[in-house]
Amino acid sequence: MTDMNVDRETLRELADAGNETALDRLADLADSAGDLGELSELLDEGSMRAGFLLTRRAKATGDLRELQRISDAGYDEAGHELDRLLRAPADEQRD
């Protein structure tokens, strides 16, 4: 298997042309760099991978507002997670 190091510019061009895998790869790179701004932009562009990554982060910190924003941007799982956290008994949320 060949190890390919694809640059961000090429990934961006492919993503702009509609390649979802390139969009997912950009989301993974942004997540690795901790670039929440870029992840948010990618979610706004329709990247469900960015939605997943942002939801994972918001869930870990219990950020209900961020979960709502992610859900509003079109990533339904964030809405499900938000509902789950809102319905959980207070004792369960502290754990």
C-alpha cells in the first residue's frame, strides 16, 4: 500500500468539487489540529464527519449550546445527544 501525503490545498479543491471523502479528510485534519473554527466551517459546508467530531467534543464537555448549534447545522445525532442529556436525571449528569 502506498503512503500518500495529500496536501490541504488539494483536499480543499476536491471538497469544493463535491468529493465528500476529501471533506471528511479535512475534518479529520482540523480535529487533529484542534481547529474548532475550521470544523464548524466544514459542518456548515455539509460535512457530517465534522458534525460527528464536534458532537463528540461537545458531549465530552457537556456543552448543551454547542450541541444545539451542531444540530441546527444539520447533524441530527447532536440533537439526539442533546435530548439525552436534557432528559437524564441530575445524578446521572454529574458522573
